[in-house]
Amino acid sequence: MPIAARWRRLESLPPVRGRDAMPGVYEVGDALRTVIYIGQSATDVPNRLRQHLARHGCVREHALFWRYAYSRVPAADEAELLAVHEARHGELPRCNRARPLPRDALRRWRERSTSRD
């Protein structure tokens, strides 16, 4: 399911929160409020959005709106949102370059074995 929160303009990002961070998943929309990016932050969604807007790229060029949902496991919820979007539309949002890879036992073993070199 897409995030059920209302769309907000990017200019309305809350100020830096410090201790009252907002971990969770988020969707970024274009002028038509079409989802162009799905992401997550384990610490603070507004700060993560500011990082996207600070560097050149697809999100900075097309983003006008955002919406957010609190999550205790944002990486898993992000993967679920991406899967639902792909099932519904036949593709990932245009600014999501790569799908997060599942961290199965084989991938963890490869990461450990290559990091020692």
C-alpha cells in the first residue's frame, strides 16, 4: 500500500529536530503528485530529504511534494513499498535507480569475505 499521509510541499519540511527525529519511509512526488522516489531513513526523514535536495540528481530536479510514515523497520517497509509500486505500475519509480538487494546468507558471506581483502 502507498503511504496514506497527505502530500506536503517540500518547502514545508520541518526544521532540524535533534532528539525528536522522525525515522520512517517516505515518498517524493512531482508536480502531479506522482511518486518519483521511495526512500527510508533510520534516523530522520526530513534530514534525508534535505540530503537529496542538496545534490544534483533526479529527485532534486523533479521533486515538489513529499509524504511520510513512521516505521520501526524502515528498510523492510521501503522494500515493501517498492515491491507494491512495481507490482502496481510495472516498474520502479523513475528516481529509484536500484532496488535494495535482499540480505540473505550468501550475500552476507560475500560481504564479509570481500571486506577482509
